[in-house]
Amino acid sequence: MHLTVSGRPLRDETGAVRAGGVILREITERRRAEQVLRAAHDELEDRVRERTRDLSRTNRLLRREVRERKRAEAGLARRAEDLARSNAELEQFAYVASHDLKEPLRMVISYVQLLERRYKGRLDSAADDFIDFAVDGALRMQDLVDGLLAYSRVGAARRAFGPVDCERVLEDTLSDLQDAIKEAGASITHDPLPTVPGDATLLGDLLRNLMVNGIKFHGSDPPRVHIGASRRGRDWLFSVTDNGIGIERAHADRIFAIFQRLHSRAQYPGTGIGLAICKKIAERHGGRIWVEPQREGGSSFRFTIPAKEVNRNDYVGTKDHSTDATRRPGPTRRHAPREGVAAR
């Protein structure tokens, strides 16, 4: 038990002390409450000190992590800059090399073909075979140089993007391909296509390469190619679907690497650059490209283009094909074949 004692004197009229008074108060509960409060206070101070130490350690770790992350980001930025510079140098080298190779290669081809015309059949059979091998090799080298030049031009192209009417681009592309379409007996159909921001020449090359693949890699049935487009969030999703020989899923990524082929040249001619060009064009526009095998046979190549809203009337010469879902190339326009029409 805890008590407090207080007292006071009792005085008479003269001020003399005659007696005293004593007051006893029990303070057990108050003392217990004070002890509890003091203990709680001490515990709180301990917790504050512990939390302060924890926060100090955490702050030191965070500062260290921030410093390490900044160093890592600086390192990544330097590596990205070095990689971009290296890629630009490689693209420039590929462009210059392939461009400068064209003239001497053209001379080699001309003289080898001249040898073939003048001397084939006048020498022995082995010499004829040698001449055939030389002509074939030179022509294949020319195809490779042309393809490499087209591939490097995609990276070198720095034209500002503008509104591209994909209907008009497809119309021009079909006109370029009308001889190949007629020769293969191919059927080309398409849905209404949008206007997107981009480079009309590059997008034309992208569609051309995919349609050429659909026409060339066909089975026993006449080739059928359908071009579609639909809005998917912030992107336009394009598809070029064919009824050809198809692609196994195991090769779905490999076919977009440069110089990668799934068939021999004897089966299907080509350089293995076409789909690499398609991939580079799609990425140049901020999109991506992939292939999906079809259950009923054939393949569906799909690529995305960011769907920034553009006014179709801004495109000079725009035609409205919204009601024409099936177009065939017209007979009035012919164009010389372009470089870069390659195969997978």
C-alpha cells in the first residue's frame, strides 16, 4: 500500500500552536498507474530508438541501391549508345558495301554471260558446266547484294512519317505484282484498310514481301492471299493470310532472321532476306511482326502499326475503297520490279 501524509498546525487566537492535523491518502492505484505509464513510456522510447535504427539502416541501403542503380543505368545508357552507334555503322557499312559491289558484280555477270553465249557448246562438257556454275553463282550473288542493299535501306530511311493510305499502297503494290499474280493464277482479296502514320514506300515493301511469299510458297491449289486489318487498342493489326505450305511453330522466330531459309533454292528460289526486311520495317514503325500457322493449312503473317489518328483527306489522292472488299490489280499500270522482293 502506498500513502501520502500531509499535516498542518492548529493555532489559537494568539497564533500559538495548540494542536496539529494529519491527513493520510492512499495512492496505491495512482502509483501503479504511474508505473504503468512510465513502463509504457520507456517501451515507446525503446521502440522509437529501434525504429530509428531500422530506418537509418534502410536509408543507407536505399542510398546504396540508388547509387548502384544510377551506375547501372549509366552503364546501360552507354551500352545502348554504343550498340546504336555500332548498328548505325553496320547499316552504313552494309549499304556502302552492297552499293559499291553492284558495279563490279554487274561487270562480272556481263562477262560471264558473254562467255556463255560465245563459247558454250564449243568447249567440252566440263567447261559448259563450269560456265553454268559461274553464271548461276554470279546471279545469286547479285540477288544477295540487292537484298542486302534493300535491308540496309530500311535502317537508313529517315523520312518523316505522314498519313499513309494503305488502300492506295495496296493498289500500287498489286499493280507491281500483277504479272506474278496472273502467272501463278493467284487470288488476292482484302478488307477495307486504314490510313496510318508511316512511310508509304516501306509499308508498300512490307505488304509486297508478304504477298510474294503467299504467292510463291503454295501447294497444289492456286494461291489465295487475303489482307485484313482491325483496330486493337492503340494499334492497327494487319494480317496477310495465305493457303500455302505453312510454317511449323518451331520455325516461327527463325524465319525473321536475315539469310534464314527453310527450303533449298531448288525447291523455292530466294535469298532469305524478305522476312527480315518485313521485321525491320514493322519495328521501324513502332510495331512488331509474327506468324501464326493456320489449322486448315497456310500461314497468317500479322503485324501491328501504332494507330495514331490521322485525317484520310490529308493524303493527296486518297480513294475511298470502304465498300470494295475484293480488289484485283488493274490492267492499266505496270511498274518495274523493285529490289528487296525476297522470300522467306
